[in-house]
Amino acid sequence: MNLQQGDIQRKSLLYMQIAEKVKEEIRIRNLAPHDPVPSEGELAQMFGVSRMTSKLALEALTKQGIVYRLPRRGTFLAGDYAKQDHESIHSLANEKQAKPKKKRIALVVPNLDDYISRIIQSTEAAAREHHYHLLVRITKDKEDESSSLQELYEDHMDGIILYPRGRKTCSEMVMKLRLLGYPLVIIDRIFREVEIDCVYHDHFQGAYRLTEYLIAMGHKEIGFISMPFDGVTSREDRYKGFLQAMLDHKLPLNSYNFFLNCSEMMNDLNAANPQLEDFIQGNAALTAIMCMDDYLAASCLSTAIHMKKKVPDQLSIAGFSDILLASLLPVPLTTVRQPTGPLGQAAVELLDKRLTAPEGKAVTVKVDTLLIKRDTVKRLHS
């Protein structure tokens, strides 16, 4: 395309744009049939174009039957178009009035890691299925979480799904909303101090199945590593699931095989964790270790490799959560997956029930977990 052709094409597009703006101006001014339409000069001044461009725009509208032009008198709105346009606007207004207004719900989350991103995705899909508008709010800290809840409540949000920011106890704002009978669903947490609708993964059952899998693979001396429980129910449930599986299979529970106060987290995949190194060295009889989460498991794996201990030949390791890192470790991690699809779906469905039936006892929904078998667990031969 040469320069002249390009210039002609741009002018062509411009007058078509002006023609559309003239139609919008007709609607804004609510012109009646045979009312005068702005002249070429007025249009040129209004939209900052040449008189030739505005003339071409009016001629295009004439060909479409929207306006008609009378020599030396001006341009006028065609009667048929005015009637058609009025009926169209009236129809749209009636349709809008008849269509029920969608309710608005909010999802409040503490960050945007891979796990939470998948929760957002599943919640948004479920919200659309239930014809809700979903607003996602990411909070900076615990104070921001409380102020966000307050703001959403004052903005007349119909309901809220909350993933609490590392809270061990229920916040004052959550307690306030509960006392007000406001529709609120907590995900991935349980607060003992208040009965409130919640959806969380069945951590007990997940840990029980993982421990059974280790036992089925021939392991009897199994260790358990955790950060301090600090009232976090998911940590407690995983520990209880481990203990119950050991008891049900009549295996001894030796307290020295449990390390429940690990405080040093992994900062370097290529370095050892001193606390875990001491624990592994002091428990040479262990053939497997179950970790409270995948971060601890990754740290345990790194420590074992640093100690020249082969995984899984000399030590099997298992985690919990199936974070993105789990499958990318030097030895892909056996773990328990927390599916996010059912979590988001169940949270929206529970909130939907609470919106239609505000009164009633708080409901707890448990979402099942999945055992993910990878390469960090070895079968022992008798």
C-alpha cells in the first residue's frame, strides 16, 4: 500500500467513525422525526474534523436511511429511523428491567501463590455457574484483611468467602460479621472459638491414607516432623491422622521419632536444615519420615542429600499439600494433594445456601484429598 492509498483509507475510517458519533448524538439529544441534525460545520467543530469528513459522514447516514437532506435547508432525522431507534431503546430498557440483578460476592485471600490462584480460578467458575459477580480482594496483612471485610460489608456485598491470613484464632471482624448474621464462609481454616460456615480439606483422612501407604510399602519405623501446632487445626488434624493410622496397624509410637517443634524453615534448596540434620542423625532406625507439609519435606530432602543419605534408598520422605515445587525437587515428592476445584465449588455452594437461608446452624464441609505417589518413597522388602 502506497502513502496515498493509506491516506484515503484513514479518511474513510474517520468519516465512518463520525457517522457513528452522529447516531450517538441523535440518541443523546433524543431527536424526534424530522428534527434537524447538526450541520456539516457543527459536526466539524464538535469532533475536530474537516467539513469534507463531516459531509461524507452525513452522506453515509443518508444512504442508510437514518437522515435525509434538503438543499439549502439542512439535514433532518428520518421518521422511520427515529421510530425504530425508539423501539430498540424501549426494548432494551424493558429487558434490563426484567432481568434480575446479579448478586455480588467477594473472595478475600492473603496472597497470590500457585495454590491460591487455583482456588480463585475454581471459585470464579462456580460463581459464574450460580450467576454471581465475583470480586477478588488480595490483602497485604491482617489489618488490611479486617479493613477489607469492613469495606465489603459497608459496600453491601451480598456475601464473602474468606481465606484467613495465617490466623490461629478468629479475628474480631469475622466475629462481628458472624454476630450480625452476615453470609460469610471460611475456607481452609477452622476456628474453634466460633461456629461459622467453613469449607476445608480433610487433613485427618489425607494424613491417615499417606501413613497407611508408607506402612503398606513396608515401613514400620516412621518419623513425623511438624512446625509448632499453635492452634492451627490443619496441622493438628494431620498429626492425629498419622497417629491413628499407626495405632490401627499396631505399630509403636516412639516419642523420639516425632519432631513437632521445627522452627527453622528452608531458605536454600542446596543447604541442610540444622534442626532436621540433628533429628535424622539421632534417629538412625527411621526408614521413612512424614512431614507436616511440602516445604518441610523439601527441607528434609535437601538435608538428607547434604548428609549423603540417599532418598528413597536409605530414607523415604513424604509431604502434604502438593505445592508446585513438589514435582520439581531433585527427587519428585510423594505427597497429599489438596484439590482446589472442589474447594471453590463447595465454598460458593455453601454461601449460596446461606444467602437463601440466612438462619440455621453453621455448616462444615470437608473436601477429600488425593494421595500422589512419586519417587521419594521406596518399598522395603521383608
